[in-house]
Amino acid sequence: MPAARPTVLIGHDELAARVAALAEEIHRDFPGGQVHFICVLKGAVLFLADLIRAMNSKVTIDFLAVSSYGGGTTSSGEVRLIKDLDFGLEGRDVIIVEDIVDTGLTLHYLQEILQARGPRTLKTACLLSKPSRRKIDVTVDYVGFTIEDRFVVGYGLDYAEQYRNLPYIGIIE
Ligand code: IMP
Ligand code: MG
């Protein structure tokens, strides 16, 4: 069983400030427009909730879930859609909301299948990015924080389904 209290990497206030700045940036990019956010379950739930609350635009939301086989701290690279969206994307300004881009394989898969559904624009917002781990080149339009190759938990991110409710991003020592 890992330590009960992970060490703080990005504190609550720093997260809140950065998420508000991202919301502002997205709002500027879609002036007056209706933005359709797609939250990748479950890790991006807290990020989505704070992001849309900080936004002044008209927004709609939808959810999908993917699984990459293997339950450890690295993903196996094989991605599967396990819960699909409720709504179509045709003609919409869509932003995928992800918790973290690691190898990039999950995001690459999502961008491919969602692009095929005919959105007007398709962008991606990720709270965290670990560029040193990339196996595939993916475009991320809005990045919260770039971090080193450390396994992080909290603010939606889990280790074996634990720690999602931490109000900060932490590292299990
Ligand atoms: P990718 O396909 O390798 O980019 O993996 C992306 C997914 O792996 C994320 O959506 C997370 O669910 C998970 N993941 C990658 N790194 C971490 C981490 O440091 N902590 C928690 N989950 C992670
Ligand atoms: Mg995830």
C-alpha cells in the first residue's frame, strides 16, 4: 500500500490559477462561440469541472471513457473505447479534455476517432504533459503544466483508483 499522503508537486492554488488562465485562453479563441467539451473519464473530471466553471462562454459537455490494457503505472499502448459520447460532433467546436498526456497513444487514438465525426474544429486541452515519455507526436493546444517523468496522482488522477480526490497534484514516494 503506497503512502497515504503524496508529496505536493503542484499545489491547489497553483492549479486553480493555471486552470483559470486556460479557461481565459479558450474563451479568447472562441469569442462568443459555443464550445463543446469532451471529458475523458475518469481522470479529467475535476479539471473539466473547474475549467468550465472558470469560463464565460456558452459550453456543453459530454463524456467518454477509454481503457488501455494493463492496470499498472504505465499504459500498454492498446487503447479501447469503453464508453462512447451521447451526442454527435458534426459542425461543433470541440475540445477534448484530458488529465495527462504520457506516451500520447490515448490522445492520438481519440483525435483520430473524433476527427472522423466531422467537428468544425477539434482541439485538445490537457492538464499535464510528460513530453519525455512521448511515443507518438500529438498536438496539444492547451497544456496546464509540463512535468518530468514522475508518476503523479490527485486532482482526478489515480493510482489503482485511489487519490482522485486529492485537491493537488502529488507524487507517491
Ligand atoms: P498515454 O496514452 O500513455 O498518453 O496515457 C494517458 C493516460 O495514462 C492518462 O489519461 C492517464 O490515465 C494515464 N497516466 C499516464 N501517466 C500518469 C500518471 O503519472 N498518473 C496517473 N495516470 C497517468
Ligand atoms: Mg486518463
